[in-house]
Amino acid sequence: MTIMVVNKQGLSDQVYGTLKQQILDQQIAPGARLNINMQAKTLGVSSTPVREALNRLVAERLVISEHYSGYRVAPPIGVRFVNDLLDYRIVIEGHCALTGAPKATRSTLQAMAAAHRKMANTERIGTRYEEYRQFVAADNAFHELIVDCAGNQVMSEHYRSLNAINLQSRLYLHRSGGANSEEVIGEHKRILEAFENKDGVAAREAIVSHLEGGRRRLSGLSR
């Protein structure tokens, strides 16, 4: 067993990042038990940062906490769950695009353009979290800006609470070969153009088309 020594600075954050990567890449299998003392020994830390990291992963729904049984990795998501998530996103992001695009500020548009450029400039996507995290982080930032434009605090906070779930759904598509980065970047460009034109109807149509494109790519995997 390889022992990984984690620096003391930001210990909890580093343990959290390590465990999150291992879970998303399924180096720790879905449903597997997570023993705090064993993880602490493997990472070369005390049990406290491991427990803190696991509680953060519970909040992100990547880990399940069970009474008297400790922690285990959440079961894998599948086609049905990703489809349900797309339904949710179409409703929320469609509404936010419609109401938010006409009042998008210059700083918001600049941030959306920067996120789009970052996605377009990502040289290699890959199928592991470390290989595509830059692309996904920019993608997530772009969509958060869409939701935030509506100015609805509840929607923004709830959407952010699903960050890890959205990440899992993107991983599902990437790992299954259902992601087309060039197509996705083109769809984001059309959304950005609608926001730059302050056209709420066009922005909603573009975001719905983009998310339905994800459903189409997903349906191609289940045939």
C-alpha cells in the first residue's frame, strides 16, 4: 500500500480533493466502504481531516453517511438519472436565461466569454477527472453565470448545491464516449451570442437546445 503524505497546509482541503478525485475516477468503487482510520493511514494524516473531507463529500452527495455503518461511496448514476437532471436543468436554466439575458451586466458577459475561451482552449479532455477538470470547471462557471443572471438567490444556491452531481453527469458522458467537446463549445457560443444581444427568448432557446443536445448524445449511448 502506497502512503501519500499530504502537506499540513490546507490539510482538510487536500484530503477532500484527493478523495473526490478517487471517487469520481472510480479508483474507489461505487458503494465501497470508507474507513476513516484506513484512509488516514493511506494519506498519512490524522482522522480529523479525513472525517471533515468525508462530511463535505456527503454534502455533495458523492458519499453516503449511514448510522452505525460509517461512510460509503454513493452508487453510480445512470442514464435515467442524467435524463432527470437534464429535465431539471432545462427548467431552471431556461427560465434564468429568459429573464437574465436582458439584464446581463458587462462583467457577467465578460466572465461568460472568458469561460467559453477557456473551454475552447482546453487541448485534451480525457476521461479522468484530472484530465478534463479545467474544461468542466469552465463549463460549470458558464452555466452558473446563466443562473445567477436571473437574480434569484434560491435558484443560485440550489443550483450550486448540485455541482458534484453535475460533475458526475459530465463524467458519465465523457467516460461513456458521449461527449463531443467541439459540439458543446459551439452550443455555448450560441448561448453567449444571445446573452450579448440581450435576447432572452433566443438565450432560452439556445440553452434548451444545448441541454437537449446532451440528451441526444446520451440517448446515442443507450442504443
